[in-house]
Amino acid sequence: MGSKTTLRDVARVAGVSPATVTRLATGTYRVSPAVAERVRNAAAKLGVDLQRTKKAIAIGFLLSNREMLHPFHSRILAGVEAYCAAREHYVLFLPYRYLFNTPWGELHVPQVWRRRDIVCGFIVAGVNSQNLLELLSHEEIPFAVLGNNVTGEWRHEEYDVVYFDDIEGSYEVTRYLQMLGHRDIWFVANCQLSWFARRYEGYRRAMLEVGLTPRLSETDSDKGAELGYLATKSVLARGEPVSAIFAGDDPTAQGVYKALDGHGLRIPEDVSVVGFSDVEGELLHPPLTTVRAFPEQVGKHLAQQLLNRVLDPDLAPQHYTMPTQLVVRASCRPLFPAPGSQDEARPQANKREAVGSSP
């Protein structure tokens, strides 16, 4: 494709929308044979190769500031690979670590990043900040970024961004605990990290809406199990009232489980626990109630955005938010009996109260 000829030009000549041209070029959706023929004729007239992105060009999966086998980002990568394999693209895995306070012009990056004959663009996953995004923009390297894990102030409106709706998902799982009768609900995380801060936002909104006090226990750690263990031990050591704990993600919930067990407390009989992400919740005992974030689908949308950008550099910034899903398992119990149950007939004095809570 010539530098001055875009898919918008093809769409104008063919009398269709730019989205239709993009769909035909990427194979994302089917279009009618008649429309396809008009688009191909217009492309030929303008000298545009609609098959360019179907050649053996690699998409870079940039995993920043994360361990290589991170459970959530590995599943995003799986989604990217599935989407690209169906369209005969390769995926090049590129781990990268950098400091967030380094000016973008001083970031040292591998030369392969600038080889457009090898890598047509990047999916930016892991943990990132504005300086890297600014570098990619300055170098005119196409990219799509996972928005949930960008830290600090950044110009999200200028970029192609995919989010999963962790704010609404956190609100929903908190409301679920409240509907079970829980009032002393703690949020266990490290809100210095952007993804935990977003989930705290949803939790906090749900608590304030019903007149409950948000309760936050933090530890300065990015290791989930360590974070969950230490933050939960802090709550228990202070004798704070707690009937339920919202762990900021499933690995954090592992640490919560360990801390409660070490304190002689059972899940869910003594304390209910929920998590977020659904990458490991089913493996815990009891299986964890959590929020599913669909990381494979997030990866597919990131790949789609990137290919759209490669095909049409003049596209307006693309933004997509993936819904989440509450997954109810065995780690929560209601604090009130079901109507007509044997528990309903038992004297209140015989019921076990939530840990540290007042009547």
C-alpha cells in the first residue's frame, strides 16, 4: 500500500464503509460476493494490496515488566496466537523491562522493534507507562495496548486500547457478597498497582452505595500470594471485624486462604472469600468465587485492533471494553438462612458469628 493511499480511499472509491474494507482485508467477517468484488476492483485501481497483512509478517507480543509465565498474560498471549494463526500471521514473544520514570527518548529497545519487514506492530501487555507508549508513537510503530495495566497518567484517548471491565466486575462481586448478608467486607490488595486500584474503585462504590465503610488492607508487594497472606494476617492480628474478603486477584486469594487457615478459620464457614480474574480459582479448596475476565478474548481483540491499524494507519483510535462475568463457586456462604431451612429454626445464639464482628 502506498504511503498516501489508505483503506479509506479504497472505501470511498468502492462506495462502502472503511470498516467493510478492513473486514475484507483481514478476513475478520464475511462480506457479500458483490461487495467484495467492488472493494477488490477499487483496491486494484488504487494500487492497494489487500492481502499485504496475510503475508508471513510477525506481530510482536510485548510483555513488559512481568514474569514470562504470568498466568493471566499467558492466556492473553494464547488468544493473540489463536487469532493470528487463523489469519496466517506469526507471533513473536518479546519480554521487556524498563523504568517508568525514564524519558521516552532514553529507553533502550531492541533493533528488531524498528524492523517493519519483520514485525508489523506490537501488542503491548504486561505493566506499562506513558513513556513506552510515547516511544512507539514517535517511532510510528503500530500498537494496541492492554489498558488495565498502564500505570500513572497516560493519554489513553490517543491509542488503540482494550480493557476488561474490572471496575464493574469488582462492583458486581461486592454486591454479591452484600446480597449474602455480608457487611464487614475487606478488600485485600496493593492499590499502588493500577489494576488493583481500578478494582478497589468498583468495590468502594458498591460499599458506599449501601452505606457501608470500605475496608482496605494493603501490603507493598506485587507477588499475589505474599500480598494476600500478609494483608490478611494484618487484619486478623488487629482483631478487625471481617465476614468476607475480596482478594484483588486469584493469586492474592491463595495467600488469603493460607492466612485464614493458619488462623484456624474455615472458608466459607467462618470467612467468605472472593477473587478476580478466574485464572486459578477453580484449583483452590474450596473452589473460589471470582470474576472471569476472558483473557483469551482480550488477546483476540488486541490482535484485531493491531491488524486494523496496520491496514489503515488513519483509523480513529480504537477502544473496546470486554465485559466480565461473576463465577459463583463454594468459597462464600450467606449470613442468613434460606427460608424454610433447618438453620432458620435454630436459635440465633447457636449460630457462629462472623470473625470479630459485633451483633
